[in-house]
Amino acid sequence: MNKRKNIKNFIYQPKTKAQLKNWYNNGKIKEKVDFIDFEDFYKWYNKQKKECHYCSLTEEESQKIVMLGILKSNRFPLNGKITRGRARGVWLEIDRKNPKGKYSQNNCVLSCYFCNNDKSDVFNEAEYKNFIKDRREYLRNLREMKIK
């Protein structure tokens, strides 16, 4: 497979309103969403720059990496086909700055799959930004604080 040819033919596909509505409704069911309503969330989403809050990878760059199979994961689409359980990484994800809080205008940012997966529910926004500057030093400092 000629990757150069695929990159030339690649067409970025933004997330659809239906996909966003599905995300919103699933969050509402689980009582994790604190936007006024879907339109409030949709306006917030559309105002966001489509790049990762943490590393600045754009949604289009992430989509190319995932859809062209440059990096592979069991969570990524197989051969460029999105199916249930295999859609991670295609679009930026909605991350909670404070993982213990709800999804709201003040607590949400767009994050690439790589940063969102890395940050998980381990770090809040400030902690994660410090962690990615120098992972080893950050963890050593934590270890030293626990030993004292």
C-alpha cells in the first residue's frame, strides 16, 4: 500500500451533528453532562479550535494518523472503516479538565486520543500539563514527596 498516495487522497471528515448529539445524549443518561441542553453543548463545541488542548495536534492530523493506519490500535478503525468500538482517535475527544467534575463549558476541552488516553482520570488539567513537560522528573518528584 502506497502511503504517499493515500495521504494525497485523504479527505478530512469533521464530526457530524448526529455523532455529537449521540455523545451528548449518552452523557445525559449517565448524568455526567452539565450543559444547559444539546444546543448549548453544540455551540460550545463549534467555537472550539479543532486541536488538542494539551499537545496542539489538530483533528485533521489525528484523523490522518488513525485512518491511514500510520499508528495502529484495536480501538482505531480497521482498514479505515469505523465500526462499533473502533472509532477512537478519528476525532478529538471531549475531555474533562477535572476528571471528577461533570462535562460543562468550564470543565471541558478538546483532546486528541493520545493525550486523553494518557491523562485518563489520573490527572487534572494542571497536573497533566506539568506531567507532559518532563514525565520522569514529575514522577520522581511525586515519589520523593511520598517518601518524606
